[in-house]
Amino acid sequence: MRRSLTQRLPEPSPAPTPMIGALLRLPHQAIVARIQASLARESFDITPSELGVFLFPGPEGRRPIDLARQCAMTRQAMNYVLAGLEGRDYLQRQDAATPNGRVVRVTERGRRAIAVIRSEVKAIEREWADHLGARRFEALRGTLGELAVWLGKLGGQGRPRA
């Protein structure tokens, strides 16, 4: 069927406004990309899947099952990730002093990688504070920290750090 010249096509729908999930995800993706690039520059071969193990609060003294929950993966998948990190000397799994199984210990190489991660995140925070202004950046940090505590993801430990 042909349209007459006087018939109008429907107006295109306006682009959707990003919802809170996207507004949180997009900066997180930018941070992860920067961390990955800084790790690569320093010759650390940590994949995006492995990176989650090193993010706040970090792996030291934690059980593999807790790291699996943090990284939203199965225990089996986490054991695969940990085996890779262990094989490249970033961490070790040791028997725990309690009946809760094994715990993860960070090696010297792992501590150096964590130092690179923290240094890059600090640089990002400085850039974002410069862009937003110190007051707005601290308000953002405070709001996100408050939400993390309210959601039970941060035990009132103060300000979250990557």
C-alpha cells in the first residue's frame, strides 16, 4: 500500500533515558578498562574475569566461595579462576585454620598487582574530582557508600575503595 504525500510517518520515539543501572555500569566499565590497561602496561596478565578477585575487599584470607559470590560465578568457575591465578603466582590457596575449608593468600606478585590497581583507581578518583569538583565527587562517593551499606554490601566500614 502506497502512502499519500499528505500522510505523515509516525514520529520516532525519543531515545530512552538511561536508568540507574546503566549510570552505574558505564563508569564501572570505564574504571575496569583503565585498570586493565594499567595492569597490561606493568606486565601483569590478569583477565577481566580474574580482576574481580582483586577488587574490594580483595582476596586475602577469604574463602573461594566468598570470592565466587563477589564475582557472581559458580564455585567451580571460581576454582578455575583461582587455579589460573595460582599458577601465575598471584595467590595461593591454603588450608584454613577453621573447618571452613581453604582460604586465599596473596603472594608478593599479587600485592604488586593490587598496588597497580589501587594506584590507577586513585588517579581516576583525582580526575573525576577535578571534573566534578571536590564537593560533588565526595557527595557521589558518600551516596554510593551509603547505598552499599544499606544494601548490605559494605558493613558500615566507611568509604568504599576499589
